[in-house]
Amino acid sequence: MIESLDISNYALIDHVEIRFNSGFNIITGETGAGKSIMLGALSLLLGGRADSKAVRDPSRKSVIEASFSVDGYPALRSICDDNDVDWDADHIILRREIAPGGRSRSFVNDTPVNLKVLQQIALQLVDIHSQHQNLLLMSPPYQLRVIDSLAGNAELMKQFTEAYNRFRHAVKLYRETRRSIEQAREEEEYLRFQYQQLADANLEQGEQEELERRREVLINLVDIKESIGRLVNALGEGEINVDSLLKTAIDEADTLTDLIEGTDSIPERLQVLRVECRDICDTFNEAGRSLSGDPAEIESVEDRLNLIYDLERRHKVDSVEQLIALRDSMKERIRSIDSGDSSLHALEIAAKRAKKEALDIARNISEGRRKTAAEFAAMLKERALPLGMKNLQVEIPVKETELTATGIDFIEFLFAFNKNQQPMPVGDTASGGEISRLMLSIKSIVADKMQLPSIIFDEVDTGVSGDVANRMGELMHDISRNIQVIAITHLPQVAAQGNAHYKVYKEDTDTSTYTRVKKLSADERVDELAVMLSGSEVNEAARANARSLLGIG
């Protein structure tokens, strides 16, 4: 349940802290006092849109914080664990901060979270039912959720959703494969022609680079041989060469080793240079002898390179490696075409099998929905009877449809409020007050199934009065036996049913107007109900009526 709500620097509120009771909490106040402001602040904790205009003092941030008791709601822990939020088995604190510029930050147990996580957690903690939500009663998806909630279909729907997603994936894979095969068949002749060209080319990895290097050698063969000749002459075969000069140097060094201290190793070092020089000379001699200038080889290399360049140009690639990859891809596409019918048939069978699995679960769900819909129609008629709808008729047909993400059912609530009237969709037949009473009746029925700590009714009793108002108050009080209920109301008959009563009012200073909230004492509650009963003038008769409503002497 909501233990406390703390609002700072928001709209007309400079600072308000409310500590709520378990059971049935009543909030009253004149129109414009700020009840909707409090609700708007609480909505921010449910992921509502932040607006910088709501920040009262632009020099500081606006902060809304609520503390919830969560003992007995283990589902929340898994959400917190999944999002690295510190877990407290007894309490959870939600906080939203809005900077003057409009940027907002969200926290759960002082852990920063994104808005989606805040909303996910908050929706497990509180349900805010406003007059705007009455429109949900006209929505078939909402009606379906009500039936599923009462039928206890959560686990089955989880299984169905998984099966339905598998079916949708199988259908998508089948369609994509079919389109791919159809497109490939349209291009099959040209595809096979292109593949054959690449296959006949017998391309090899690294081939292009080797051919280009070989062509460079063959084109420059004369220059290369002349360069090798000059190098070999310089090293060992010319009239004056390095080898003969090194030999002379070795002989001279030998005569000096006995005369100059520290030169003993010089002849040996020079000999090493001479051996290395001879080896280099032999290497280039061998290279020169291996070079041939056969014009036929040059032509062969050029032809091969021209073939490769032409294939690269046609296929808009830059290397043999890319051509090989393209060739292998074409081969796989041709293989797919050749085996397309069998592959497509296998995918079709898989899709049909997945659909059957989803349908089997959907039919199981549908059976429960049909049984629950009939029971719920009877319960709703009975629950709404004391609320001034003695002629109410409720029909909830469950019509079979094509398989969708919600199953195979279309559910629509049909109502008639007068005798001899054909049941019709609620939007075609009900007044605003009747819709409010229906929604309250529905909430009272599903309260046990909601598994929510708290529910807030925002003027759900609008448009009713007298005994009906009293009955609506009793109904909300009954709901509060299982979960915490907070009701914003203008009706004294409803307000008198509460276990705790809070008044929202405005307070003026010399410079500003503020919204304040106070928990009423027993005497203050009598006075507040007296005002609600008689208007601004409070007399002893009004107080007596108020005490009568409260059941006190």
C-alpha cells in the first residue's frame, strides 16, 4: 500500500507530506483546491510526462516521492533484480525529480532507473482510476483483460504468447524464403550464366597479386637483367669488384695484426664480409639465369589478368577474393533454387505445426473465457443492482475469430439499462453516471484478482447522489478490505465511509497561494462533512446530519 506521498515544489504545492492509512482513505476539497494536482504528481511516479511548467520555483527542482509497503508482493522483487535495483522486502520508494528545464530523473530505492523501469514497477503498486478511464469500459481489449483476469489466464496467456510468437516467426520465415526463391527463379537463367563464368575461371586466393607481380617482372625483364649484371660485376665479376678489394684488405690486415694492438680479429671479420658478398653475388646470378623473356608467357599473364579485371568490373568488386565469395554465394542460391520446393514445404509444415500449438492453447483459453464471461455477467448485474440499476441486463458474448495475439476470441460487453431494451455496447446506451457505476462494480469484482497494493478512485462517483452514492461508498469500503483504497470525492455519503479523511485546501500568503493537505480529526471530519452536506454555512443541523452519516451520536 501507499504509506506516504511527499510532494515538493510542484504547481501550487510548495511542500506536502501525506501519510495514508490502510483500508479506505478519503480525500475531499473544494473544486480547484488542488486534488487534481496531487493526482498529477502521483501520475508522474507511474511514468507520466514531466512538464517544466509544473515546477513552482524555477530556481530548484520539483520532487515527488512515495513510499510503498510491499510485503506479500514477491513479483516486484524479480523486476528489481532484473534492473539492478536494491531490494527491500518491506518497502519500496519511488522518486521522480523534475529540473526547471523539464529534464527528469527517476529513482527506485535511491537507484537511478529509466522511465520505463519506473513505470513497470509503479504499475505493480497502484492503479489510478479516473473518469477518463471510464472510457476503457468501451474498449474490447480492456473487456478481454477483465475476463482473462477473472479466469486466471495469466499462465495460459504466457504460454499462448510464446506459442503465437513462434507461429508468427515461422510464418515470416516461410514468406521470406518463398519470396527469395521466387525472385531467384525469375533470375535463374542469368544467375546460372554468371555462376558458370566464375566457375570456369577457376579463381584462386592471392592469384591476382601474384600475376600482377609476375607481369611487372616480365615487362621490365631487360632492365632487370642489366641491373643484375651491374650488381654482380660490382660484387665479384667486374674488373674492379668488392670481392677483390676485400681480399686485398684481408692481406693488408694480416700484416698489421702483429704491429697494432687490438686488431687480431680484423682479418676474420673482413673474411666474413667477403663470404657474404660472394653469397649475394651467387643469389643474383641464379636469379638472372632463371629469368626468361618468353613473349608467350607475357601474353598468357596479360590474358589471365584481363579476364580477372573483366569479371571484377562486371560484378563491381575489387579482388579475386570477392569474386570467389560471390561465386560461392551464387552456388548456394542455385542450390536453394534446386531444393526450394522441399525447403519451402518443410517451412510450411513447421508453420502449420506452430499454428496448431498456438490454437490448442487458444481454445483452452477460450473455453475458460466463455465460462467466466457468463459468470461475470451474472456477478456484474448483482453487484450493480444496489447502485440504482435494477433493470440492468448484461450479456457478454464470446465470438470466435481468426487467430490473433490475444487468442481466437472477440469479447464485447453489452448492456441494457431499461426494460424491453436490446443489450448494446455501453457507448451506445449508457450515461456518464451509469458508466461510472459499472466501472466501480467491475473494479470491485476484479479487486481480488488485481494483485495490486493500492487503487485510487478519482471522482468515480460523479453524477450520482442519495442512496446510490451511499451504496458506491459501501462498495469502495468493501474493496478496501482486501487492498488499500484512496477515493477523491465530492459526495458526503462516500466520504463518510472512509477509515481516514484528508482535506485539500488553499492557503493564501501576502505573495502566493499554496495547496495544503491535512488529515482530519474526528471533530474536523464532522465539520467537513457538514460543509459538504449544506454548503459554506455550517450549523448544528448540518453537523447532526454529518454525525449521523458517520454513525456517531
